[in-house]
Amino acid sequence: MNRNIFRNKRGMKKIGMYLFFSLMLTRVAAQDLLTLDNAIKIALKNNYSISISKNDAQVAENNATYGNAGAYPLTQIVAGENFQNNAIHQQYSTGAEVIRPSVKSYTTTAGAQLTWTIFQGFKMYATYDRLKELEKIGEANLRMTIENNIAQVINAFYDIAQQKQQMKATNQNISLYEEKLEIARKKLEIGSSSKLDFLQAKVDLNAQKSKFLSLKISMVTAKATLNQLLARPSDVDFDIEDTIVINYNPSIEELRKSALEQNTQLSIAEKNMQVANAVIRENESLLYPTIYFTPGYNFSLVKNQAGLVLLNQGLGFNAGGNLVYNIFNGSYATRNIQNAKISSYTSKLNYDFTKLQVETSVNKTFETFQNNLQLLKLEEDNTAIVNENVYVAFERFKIGSSSGIELKQAQQSLEDAQYRLINARFTTKLAETELLRLNGSLYKLLK
């Protein structure tokens, strides 16, 4: 065994066991290789929450029209046919008298009517502005849903990567414990060591194998979580590259500036203020008169079997206008305006609170990210030292200069260092992803 502890020579049995556990880990033949880019694309296409947000955004877009704001006239075509059968008794000034037990009459009407609100205190413009802001909020909600899902996919993806690294490290440790067991067995056979070292080596090896199987179970859960985010069956198997790369290191000033300009949650809070202001203007329109213009074109035909007029037909254009002004309506308008102004102030408070939350999250996450970067560098250096320590401990154990307990302590230090290093990479990646989400950069990755 040289100074790279993972390249020491072993017997054919150890090679066979190493290949066995490697096959258990990778199962390449039965799995498709899933990249992070492909995982994000699948989520954007299939994820249920994204699909729902897309539908909501489409509804908001459909509603944002001048017609829905009341700017366009209402045009109707009305047609009707009426039949009557009456017993009549008529007396005329000439002295004539008509008594009929059954007289039929027919009335036919048809017309086109237009009702146009040409002035309503500028309400239609305020309503249109409100609908456009709601459309923007729908788009922003969709963007926020996409950002959150991308962050979840990234975190779930690298959770699998770090667990795969843990499995790889455990598999390598199994090989070391197998070599330790073999050395202890030979020492026991020649009488240079007690059976205690042999039994302890066997216990330690079984513990590593048990840990490996536990990690396999955790891997199944982690893959099911990612599959759920991708809206596909939980038992779909796949493999990923276990590399975790940290390649984002902005300054705090850049983050603060970009977060205030691009954070989606803050953008939604700002647009809600615009909606609240439009609602005020809508309610203020109640203080103005409403003017209607109602042109029309009508046709009527009346046929009677008795009476002075046996046929009456009309065809022509008509036009009119109405002005409605509420002198008093129980302070309805005043009350609505007051409530709308309160809601507007509330939306401003919500914006200020959201801004504070974003700024706080940026500062805390940046601090966490920087500390994790330092911790990652420390653990990388420490792992190199621990590898050297295990090498020395193995050599001393081989020649009988140390006990199995000393080697066990060195191996435990290696296991702890491996776990801390892998966990440091993963937590640093989580902090990096959160920074990208906070300043709106996750959504930019799609463009």
C-alpha cells in the first residue's frame, strides 16, 4: 500500500469484493445518466405546480383587455315573435260595435341595440391598469414558481450526488477494513496478535457494510424525491455524476443590488401596490356621473284580425343618451374609497416588509456561503492529512508497531473527515443555489 490509500494492492478476493460493491453502487447497465440541465428541462415541462401557475398566468393575460375593463360598447341583436288569441268587444264613436269570440294577432320585432358607457369617471382606464398589473403578477408568480422548483431540483439533484459520494467513500473504506481484517487474520495465524484484533476488524467491516446498505436506502428516497419534482413515477431509476462544483462567488454589494432589482417576491409586492392604487381610482370614479350612449336600429310588425289598425309596420334608427349621477347612496363611494386607501397602505407595508425579508435573507445566506467556502477549504486540507495518517497507521499495524485500536482511530478520523468534506460541499452548494434564487439569477439560467 503506497501513500494513496485507495490504490494499495489486494488479493483477488478483495478485487472481487470491490467490484461487487461498485456494481451495487453504479448499476450503469440498468440506469440512464441524468444531467442537471435535463432534470431542470423535465421539471419545467412536467411539474404540476408550474403547469398550474402557467394556467393562472394565462387567465390573467386573457382578462387584461379593454373590453373586460368596460371600454367597449355592448352590442345586442334582439328578435321576438308574439301571438295572441283574444275575445274582443269594441265600440267605436261612430256607433259601430265589434264582438268577436276569437281574434288572432301577431307581433314580430327585431333590432340591434348598442349600449356604450362613454364616461364613468375614468373607471375603465383604472380597471384596465389593474388588469394589466394582475397580468404582470401572474407572470411573476409563474416565474417565482419556476425559480422555486429549479432550486428544489438542484438541491434534490445534489443531495443524490452527495449521497453517492458517501457511498463511494464507504465502499473505499470497506476495502480498507477488508485489508485490515486480512492482516489481523494472518497475525492471528502466526500468533503475533490476539483474536481481539481479528474480531474487532470483523465487527468494523460489518459496520461499514451496514452503513453502505443504509446509504442505499437513503439513495432510493432521494431519487424518489427528485422524480416527484420531475412529475414522473418514483421508481424511475437513473444515475448521475457525483461531482459538486462551486462556481459562484459574488460580492455582497452585487447581491444586494441585484436582489432589489430582480427578486421575484419583491417584484410581486411592488405590483400589488400598483393594483391597490388602481382600485382607489376605480372607487373614486363613483364620485363622477356616468354617461351612456344608446343607438339602435329596430323593426316591428303587428297584424290584427280586428280593430282600427289591422297592420302596423315600423323600421328605422333611434339614438339616445342617459346621464346618471348619484346624489346620495349611503356613503357607499366614500366608504369604498377609504377602504381602498387602507388596502393601498397595507400593500406598501407588505412591500417594505418583503424588502426587509429579502435583504435579511441575502445577508444571512451570503454569510453562510462564505463560511461554508472557508469550511470546505479547511476540510479539503484536513482530508489530505487524514489520508496520510491512515497510511502511516496501516504501515505500523502491518509490522506490529501499533494495535488495531490505533488503526481504528485513524480510520474513524478518515470516515469523519470524508463525511464533513462531502457535507461541506453539499451545504455550500445549497447556499449558492439560494443566493441565485434570491437575486433572480436562477430564472436567467433558462435564457
